[in-house]
Amino acid sequence: MLVSAKEMLNKAKAGKYAVGQFNINNLEWTKAVLLTAQENASPVILGVSEGAGKYMGGYKTIVGMVNGMLEELNITVPVALHLDHGSYEGAKKCIEAGFSSIMFDGSHYPIEENIEKTKELVAICNQKGLSLEAEVGSIGGEEDGVIGAGEVADPNECKMIADLGVTMLAAGIGNIHGKYPANWTGLNFDVLAKIQELTGTMPLVLHGGTGIPEDMIKKAISLGVSKINVNTECQLAFAAATRKYIEEGKDLQGKGFDPRKLLAPGFEAIKATVKEKMELFGSVNKA
Ligand code: 13P
């Protein structure tokens, strides 16, 4: 059964480790993440962006697929199904469809509007026992079309949103989605420390987990990050393994074109990536 992310993240915050959110894109992705979590006795969060939701045939399709796998693959570790960077409308649709966790990303609204909409969703999620992630942070400096520092949140705004009763808080500290540019200056730990100081026991969320060096991940966890989102890294691993299979001509040998064979190396590559992250985040054997 799907669970809210609240208990697993509160435990992670208290135990100074982080739970991975791995974004899913299809059946192979979902199965790879769930089996890896089970094999490593790790809690896990399946992330679904609105785009991925549409791609996979809608939120209800995803809920059906994930619930079916939990039962038929005997997944007993805590699993949350989480809307990633949801709009207000998307959040409502996922609540309706049976997601167990929601992110409302109001970071692009003025803070008053972010507060207003987050507050409404806190009430709905509390009533239904779902976890809610909010986001604070404005896009950082941009020069010649290259975003230098990513998003850096105002710690006081973080405190205002945390006080609304959200379950976890994503705060920009120079992290960005996708690969980091060569001139990236790293995470802003001073801001993270300040946010942690003001928000206390609130689990903090680090987006853009792909490509952040291990020492920075560990430092972020020591400063209160208890949920880390990873998406691009699994995509890169999947693509590289699939490319290798095809370049080696394996799809042309025997029944190598069978999707169950063609997608197998990519599936294994996702599993290996997820396992590596669970070990780095410290969530192994924490289920
Ligand atoms: P990456 O794609 O950089 O790993 O970021 C994932 C993420 O933050 C999803 O919300």
C-alpha cells in the first residue's frame, strides 16, 4: 500500500540520512526503482512530473500500475507516489487519482500567492493523510543565457511556508535540474544552514540530485536535507546502456529486438544507479 512520505522523511531527518525520490517514466522505470528499494530495504519516493504523468497515460494509469506492482512484486518497503513540481490544478488531479504525496511548486508566484495556495493544499492533504512538499526560491543570477547559481531561497520565506504545516520543504540553494554547467559554483551551504536553523525539524528537499558531488550531498544531509530528487542520472544511465546494446548489434541477433531484451540493459542500469544513490544517501536498511 502506498504511504505518505511524512513518516519516512521525519525518520530520515532524525537519523541524518536522506530518502531518494526517483522520477519514473514508464513501466520499466517503476519496476526498477521498486525492486531496488525492496532489495536494499530502503524507503523510496516515486516522482511523477506532470509531463511524465501525461506521457504514461494519466495519473490514474500510474496509480493503477504502481499499486499493482506493490502487490504482485511483494514490495513491503515504504513507498510514496509523489507529484513532482505540481501546479495547483495538477495537485488536485493527483489527490483525486490516489497519489500519496504531492508537491505544489508555487515558487514562481509572488510569496503571498504561494502562501495562499499552499495553505489551501495543506488543508486538503492533511484531511486525506497525504504529504505535501512546498517550494521556495527564486531563479538566481543569469548571465549570457547561462544560469550561474540556480535558485537561492530567502530563509525567512522558507520559514513562512514551513509554518503553514507542509510536510517537507524544497528550497533552492544553487541546485538546478539536469547536468550542472562547468562553471557551477556549488551548493550554498550558508543559506541551507540558515534555512535549517529557522525551520527546525522540517525535512528539507534537495532537487537536481544529478551531478552533485558526493561530499556536497553528504554535507547537505548533515544540514537537514532528508529527501533528494534524482531524475536525469537514471535517464543518462538508461540511454547509455540502450545505446551500447544497439551499437553492439544485439538487437539484430536472434530475438534481440524483443522489447523485453532490448530494454533489459537500460533497466539494469537504472537499478544500479538507484542502488548507488540509496547507498550514498544512507537509506539502505532504513525501511
Ligand atoms: P535531476 O534531473 O537534476 O536529477 O533533478 C531531479 C529533480 O529535482 C526532480 O524534481
